[in-house]
Amino acid sequence: MLNDSSAIIEQYIRNLDRYSIEQLRFKSKENVWSVGQMYIHVIEVAKEYIGYIETCTKGTHEEPEGKTEVGTKALAEKEWPNIRVKLEQPANETSNPESKDEIIAGLEQVLEKLAYWAGCVDEANPACKVRHGWFGWLNAGDWFEMVGMHSRHHLRQKTNLDGELAKAGIS
């Protein structure tokens, strides 16, 4: 269970080496994230999803409802739908990182938590679930998979942001 989600987070750590703090904080437009904001978002969502893993793992209430059609398809394919998701909060509410060390610490914390919960997911009652607004009722294993799926989804965005950096000549 650990391999895919942790491999994506490790990829984010490796990719971080190529950026200066100036590049991480650069915004091509006010309503578009910087690469650094995208990293912070990936970390925050991974921690949120890991919290749901914990809730499901420790839960005792069984939820009879299941995934939505979109959720069933996404989890079967292990891929977030390739559409742009508009968050309710504006892009400038996600913080820009103060340093690379802040991002590395967040990603390493995610890896530690994934390693810890990987051993618990298979033991969790699959009927103990937390609702995702788009994908429906997900159990601990689903939420674990979602960490990797969501992080992989943002690699597409990272490619676009890298293009904006190149266009701006910030290297």
C-alpha cells in the first residue's frame, strides 16, 4: 500500500532540488498558484487525507453508503479525473513557502505518516468511512490511495507552472 503514495511524495522531494526560493514563490498571475503554493497545497491535502485514514482506522461506526460513480472510476483507475478543480478558497489564501526547508519538512512528515498508517490500513474495517465531497464514502484504503492520486494530479499543474517560470525567464 505504501509504495505508490510514498513514491509520488519522494518524487516531489527530488523535484524540489531544481528550484530556487524565488522560483518557488513566483506567481505568473494573482489568481494562479506559485510552484511553492502548489507544494504547500499537496502537503496540506495529504495531511488532511491521512487524518481521514486515522478516522477510518479507529472508527467503529459502519457506513453503508459507498463511492459515487466518479469515485468508483477514479479509484479503480487510481487516477484523479483530468479536470481542473476550482477550490472555494482563492489561490492567494494558500501560503507561499518561507523556505525550501519548510516544504521538505512537510513532505518528510507526510512520508512518516504514510509509513506509519500503511501497516494499519489493511487491518481497518472497510465499512468505516469518511465522506469525500466528490468521490463519496471512502474507507482507510481508499484515502491512502487518494494521497498518491491527488499528489500525482498536481504533477500536471507543476508542468504548467514550470512553463510559466520558463516564459518569465526565472531560472
